Amino acid sequence: MTTKAKLIDHTLLAPDATTEAIRKLCDEAKAAGFWSVCVSPNRVSLAKRELSGSDIKVCTVIGFPSGAHCTEVKKIETAQAISDGAQEVDMVVDLGAIKDGDWCTVQRDIAAVVQAAGAEVLVKVILETCLLTDEEIVQACECAQEAGADFVKTSTGFSQSGASTHVVELMRKTVGSKMGVKASGGIRTSSSMDEMISAGANRIGASAGIKLLGEN
């Protein structure tokens, strides 16, 4: 186990992920000592069972991958995920509202998930930064802060591109030291992980977690 391993959310969000694949993900997480596994909502219960007795957390995604779900649906999805055993939730923002410049809607959407999650469950806000301007990224980060979220996150990994050092630096500069920054999407080498950490990320979302550690 390495300190770097504790920065990684070991991720499998493929829609066709099988029970066997989720079990393997959890076994890898326990062996490597990752911070969490991140799985689709319908796999939370399975991951919770597989990780029983370990300190590996269960993370899932809300409003994934488009963010274009009604706020009430995101709230219900969050509550169900927690009931099933999720300890962290990564929600996708209302990207259309960002593009409309409707920042009140953006903040309300995030705040609703934060409220549904409660004090014990960590909330990360996925901005899908490849679709946003720098100005939109800054304002979205500010909305996440005001809404009480714990982290801002770069990407779903399902859009045009993933994390970049420029975006991570911008997000860290905006949120300061009181929020986390999660870099995700396209992080497949140890050197790219190191670059994200140097830029200000304190959590890494990756499906290639074993490879990232194996290169050290």
C-alpha cells in the first residue's frame, strides 16, 4: 500500500460492467489500498458487500453522465445510493443551466444533492470542464462552494476529453484549500497522475489505478 494509493478512486462505470468485474474491482482496491471504488448506482450494494470489513469506501455517481436530470431525481438517486451503502457521491452539474448563465439553478441543483447526502456523505461536483469556458469553470466552482459541496471534479470520462493540468490549476485557485479537487478522465500513466497532483488535485479518479501504482 502506498500513500498515492489513498488518492485514488478506483473506477468502473461502464454500463455493461458485470458482477464479476465489480468483484474484481473491489478485490484490486483492497489489495492496493485505494481510497474508494466508484461504481454505477445499481452496483453500490454489491460493492458494499464485497468491501465489507475493509476501510475502502464506496463511491457512486448521480445524474450521470449528462447532468440533465431533474433535481428531484438527483435527490432521490442520492438518497437511494446512500441507503444502498454509498459513502461518497459524484454528481454531474446542470450543464445546460451553466451555458444559460442560470447560476441560481446550478447552485440549487448542487445544494439539493448536498442536502440529500447529509453531513456524513461526501459530495463531489462534476463540472465536465471540456464543455466549459474558464469563466464558466470558475463560476461553477463558486456555486459548488456556496452550495456546501466537498469537492469539485473535472470530468465524467464520458465526454470529449478528461482532466488537464490547466483546468486543475484553475479549479484549485478558485476553491482554495477548503475544498477538494478531483481530477478524472484520461489519467492512465503515473506521470500524468503526478502532474495532476502537482497542479492541485487531491483525489484521482481512474480506471487504470493498478497501472498507475505499478509504474512507480
